[in-house]
Amino acid sequence: MPDVLFVGLQEDDKIARFGIDAGSGKLAPSGETSAAGAPSVFAVSPDRRVLYVGYRGTPAIESYRIDPASGALTSLGRVATEHWPTYLATDRAGKYLLSATTRAGTRSCIRSEATVR
């Protein structure tokens, strides 16, 4: 799989994709994916096949399949959350997605969610 950088464009409700030149480190735009709800935080599965996206506008977490040839994204599903995620990470095996959320006046809490593939 080529090296890819994903960037959340919250105000445009998109995820921008950039190819990374392995030699120079230069970025080249390579596409965008519609992502309604202000994409904010990301995590990539250990096998680099799934991108998890947390949304701030409409609190949710969505999983995307990453095309191994191009890095293009295809939605696998979205789960609504009570509060917007402020941090996402997978466990080492990629079995669980860890999500931290913040509410006004309270601390972040971490909970584990089964991954959607």
C-alpha cells in the first residue's frame, strides 16, 4: 500500500487524501471522501485496512475500508455516540477500538468498542 496521509476538513465535511513521496516526503493531493458531521479524530487499524473517524458536528464514529492500491476510502458503517470522540486508537491486535469522549464539566472516559469490519 502506498503511504497516505488523511486530513479531516471539518468545515467542508470531507476527508482529504494525500500521497506521500517516500523519497522526498512531499505530499500530493490524491482525492477526497465526503464525511458529513465534521470529521475530527482518526485511527488506523494495525493492518492498515480500516480508518476509524470520529465526528464532532454529529457525534459518531465511522469506519472506512482503505483501498490497498490507492488509499481511497469506502464507508463500512457509522455508529452514533452520545458525545463527540476526542481520541481514537485500536488495541495492538485490532480487535477493539478505544474511544475517549469529553462532556462539558466532566473528565474524559475511555471505553472499548468492538471494531466494525
